Amino acid sequence: MIQAELMQDLLAFRRERDWEQFHTFKNLAVSISLEASELLETVQWIPDAQVAETVERNREQVCHEMADIAIYLAYMAHDLGVNLDEAIRAKLAHNARKYPAEKSRGSVRKYDKL
């Protein structure tokens, strides 16, 4: 997900500021949640019909919030030794079993209600 060169740049950025000490699992998890909330804030109170237009109008802010989430997740994955590509593939396979296409296509129902 995060290319090795970009990860090295992220780690160098963090190291130059001595921020590793603050990047505990808890703090990174909280930060991911906060940044996700900031992403939601870009469309808070916007009618569904206007969301696409609002996102496009605020594209730079949306991209910044998405990047913040990705950066914190990349730090967390690195610090825990998690290969995100492998974790995503494993979760995709897990979800494929829980939500077979023939049962879940077009449905928002949870797996136990299919």
C-alpha cells in the first residue's frame, strides 16, 4: 500500500521531529479516528444530492484529511510490523466468505441477516 521509498520518507520526517515517542498504538488509533472525523466534517449537514459537488469543491481539504489518515495508519502498520497489503488481502478473503456475492449483491444487510 505504502511504497518503501514513501515509508522511508515518512519515518525520516517523524524521526527528524522526535515524534516516535508520541506515536503509541493508542495515540495513533485516536489520531486516525480524529482525522476520519475531520474527513466527515467536510460533508456534515450536506444533503446526499450535494455530496459529490461538495467533495469536488473541497477536494484539497478532502485529500489532506485522507493523507493524514493514511500517514497515521502507515506509521501504525510499520510500528506493529503489519504488512497492510497482506492484511487487506486477508480481510478481503474473510469478507468474501461472510458476504457471498450471490447473497449480498445490492444489499446493505449485515452478514448474519443475509
